[in-house]
Amino acid sequence: MDKQHTISEPVSLSGIGLHTGNVVNCHFKPAPENNGVVFQRIDIEGKPLIPADVDLVVDTNRGTTLSKGGANVHTVEHVLAALYGLQIDNVIIELDGPELPILDGSAYPFVEALEKAGRKEQSAEREYFTISRNIYLEEPETRVEIVGLPSDDYRLSVMIDFESKVLVTQSAYFDDFSTFRQKISRARTFVFLHELEYLVKNNLIKGGDLNNAIVFVEQKLSPEKLDELSGIFNKPDVKVNGSHTLNNVELNYANEPARHKLLDLMGDLALVGMPIRGNIIATKPGHKANVAFAKKIRQIIKDEKAGKVMPYVDLAKKPLYDINQIAEFLPHRYPFLLVDKIIEMSDSHVVGLKNVTMNEPFFQGHFPGNPVMPGVMQIEAMAQVGGILAMNSVDDYRQYTPYFIKIESVKFKQKVLPGDTLVFILNLLSPIRRGICHMEGKAYVDGKVVMEAEMMAQLIRNEA
């Protein structure tokens, strides 16, 4: 697995805040492992910390706003996209105002600053959330749809459609972090002129001007209207160019609006709090939908940690041990060898698999008219998976046999039937000492918990 990263040294930048119009000073500082991205309002008494956490989002109107304990941080999506795109996990961002500077409306100025600071590898490994089953979000009234599909890599696809003659349907795609700086980070925010006029006249974007957004014009403007816009934006000779944008703005990409929507999606999904492995496809995304989708992911993470759903396990990959190798570890033989594969194993956990078929001998006598795998056989299968973890902790495992000492907190939550695939995930509750292995385990079918137990076994040396 790859390691977590922070920045090598502090770095700062300044700029105008979009909402307040005030200069905001932004200081990036290295942070320890597992710190995550944390904002700090140094202009407020007590210098409160606001983690980049989707559960702290309080507003998604034209930007994503975080709040904790009354301290707010506005427009966090661009800087979060820059950090995510550069794969920087841990950093403290000090601010002397309530928002990030808008700069040129893209993530590129943040990328430049962070690259100047340098990227430093840390000892702790990155913990990923892997999409193991399809995740859907749909808003029929706005035709917004976001779908998360299983994938070994991080992929984003975005399609936008504003039903506008000057901003036609566009799409953008991302699947390579080495291209983030060049292909995504320069994409600037955009707005239609009628929206911008409303915002400016209602004093809602005091820091907005023609230098930090692409302004699309849907109607032909008279000379008088152009003069009026020159006054509003305090910019002489406001014009409309061939791409229907104000002030002869040259697009960085032909599909810059779609790439910016992808940038926003990346930044909002960074609020999940861990890197994602999955293929996420978004149609007409916006901050509201992005955050709602991130909250769906966060809830799945919570459910996995609580054991309500099965953590991601790649059942299709080549097993660590097949049935023949398992037989070398365990003394059990047919019909009592109840583990078919060991999928993965570390010093503290093990994942095993049992395919339940109608050919199991216990079905002959256990409810033959309504076959259900006996609970005691589920416990035995789980214990055998745990036994392989215990046996793997000693060099001369052939000289030992694992025996039960204790079984506690057993719960059966759903019937296990012929045709089911049982996935056992066991974790040590304490390090193995003197051959004693204390672990908790859960058994899953189709991602749902069907049985759980806490068990203790001891490795006993075989008599000569």
C-alpha cells in the first residue's frame, strides 16, 4: 500500500474572498499522520479548528461551506481538489478570514503553492474507501444523477447540460493523478451573465470580477449594456468574444466548464475523509448533489466500521491459500474441513470464504426439507478461518493444533442456505501471546451480516 503524505514546509498565499471581498491570507502547514485536512480560523478567539468533514457542511449555495462551533469556512472545494489531486493527505490550513481566496477561480494557484512547499512521505499507510457495490444518487426534478461503481482505481466522469446555445453539452474525464495539474487544475469557475448581474447587484459576491470566473453571455449586448457592465466591474472596454464569454477570456480547455464541474466534484468528495477507489459518473452535478453523494459514502464507511455491512473484499482475486494449502495448516478433513479459500491475511486479521452447497453432508439430517446451515457449523467454519491466522503466527505450525478455549457473544442474524457464499472476516482483539488467539469475527452473505461471535483458541503442541 502507498503511504500518507503531507507538505515538506509551510507555504502561504493571499487573495480576495469571493463573498466578503476582503483579502484572505492562507497559510499551509505540515500536519502529522492521520490528521487529515484541517482548517484553522486564526482570526477568531481560540483559533478554532474545522476539519474537512462532510458532516460539517452547512451550505452548498455556489460553493461548499463548513462550520463547527460557530466558525465557518466558505468555498473549500478548490483547495480540497488541489490537495486531493496532488495526493496530499495531512495539512493544516490557517485562515485569517471566513473563506478561501477565489484567486483565478480554479485550483491552479493552490497547486502552484503546494508544489512549491513540496510533498513529504509519511510512515502511515493510506486507508482507502473502495466502492464494492453500486451507489446511486438521483434528483429527478433537476435531472442530477451520480453513480459510484466498483473499480480498482479512482475515476471521475462528468457530463453537463445547461440547455444553453452558448454552453453546449460537455463532458470531462479523469483517471490519472499525474495529469491533474495539466488537465484539471486550471479549469475555472463559470457563470451566466444574468446570474452574475443578480449576484453583483445584490452584493452577494463582493470579490467577484471578470478575472476569477468565465462569464457566458446568451444574448447579444448593446453598446449601452457593455458600458454598464464596464462600470459594474470597473473594467474598461468590456466585450463579448467569439466563444460568447465576456472580456475576451480565452478558455484554458475547450470543455473548461465540464472540467471545472469535475474539479468541484473532486473537491467535494474529498470531504469523505479518505481516498476513494471507484468509478464515479456524474450527470449535471453541483455542490448540493456532490455533498449528498459524499454523505452516502460516509454512511457506508460508518456502517462498515460498525459491522453492519461487509468491508470491501476482492473475492475475485487469486486466493492467498486454496483448499489444498488450507489442508496443510489445519488437521481437519472431509467432511469437517469447512474453509474453501483464504482471501487475505495480515498479522491481525484474516478473510476466509466458504461456498455452501446442497452437497454438504449436514443437510442430510438438518431440516432436509428446508435446508439451513446449522449455526454450530457456521461457528466451526469461522473458527477454522481463525485457526489459520493463529497457525500462521508460528514457524513450525505443523507441530501445533488450535483448540477452542471460549466462545462468546454469538449472534445469528439470518439463515444461511445452499448456494450462499459465506465470507468470514476476523480481527484480533489482542496480540497472540503464548499461543492464545483472541478474536472477533463476522460472517457475511451478499454483504450482510449473518453471524458474529467472539472466540478464543490456543495452539497446543502435538504430542510426539
